[in-house]
Amino acid sequence: MPKLFIILCLVMGVCYFVHGQNQNQNFWQVLAEVGFQTRKDADGSIIETPVFSKNLKSYNGKKIRLKGFVIPVNEVGDQDKFMLSSLPFNVCYFCGAAGPETVIEVDSEDGVRFNTKAIWVEGYLYLNDTDPDHHMYVLKSAQLISLPTSDSRTRSEINAR
């Protein structure tokens, strides 16, 4: 009986670890679980609003991790507010090559310099289907988890802004 319990604990631990790793690596697939509906706003204008899947809604307000490419919203300097894209800059949503589910608005605690290599960020996901001044996905209190190997700044230099 104790052997069976130990084996069961090991199997559950491995499954939990693998599930967590897959979530981190494939969370863009979860963000793709969105549809759109057309409706009229208060002024009578026709607008499209996102309809989030039940699975996607379960992550609202929870900490997630994403790997993606920085899409700057300012022309110069480090960005603490930027868009993160699952695709490189030259084929991202803003170039017309992908859908809105491939980008997320990031409100970062760290300033991030634009580069062409992917970064990892972690923060709290908020789903937005009401505020037209923000994207349907917002990552708040985001922290930079890893920089591209070509970025020579240290973590303390990033945080010393």
C-alpha cells in the first residue's frame, strides 16, 4: 500500500509539473479561445465585442506567463506599457497578418527595450469586453522574466529606471 501511494504521488506531481509547463508555453492557445459578436453601443453604433470561452474566463485575474515579442507604443526609450505579440513584429496583428487574440496589452513594472527577440513576462490577466480604450487582453503588474540573450543589461539595470 505505501508503494502505491508513493507511485500515485509521483505520477500526480509529474502531471502537475507537465501541465504547468504546457500552460506557460502554450498560453497563447488559451487566448485564442475567443469569439466576437456584433452589437450596438449606447450611441447606436455597431461594434464588435469579444466573447471569451469558459476556460479563458477561468484565468481572469490570475497570474499567467507569456513568451512574445515587444510591440512598442512609444517611439523611444524603455517601455513600461507596450503590446506583446505571439508573432514577430513584421507579421503581428498591427501589420494585418494576425488576429487580435495574438496580442496583449502589457502594463509592466519593468521598462522593456524594443528588440526583435522574444521575451518572457508574467503578470495578472484581465479580460476586457467593455472598455474600448484598452485591448481585450490586459496583463497588469507584469514583470520581465527573461530577456533575449543579446540584451546585455542586468536585472538591476532594468529595475533601476
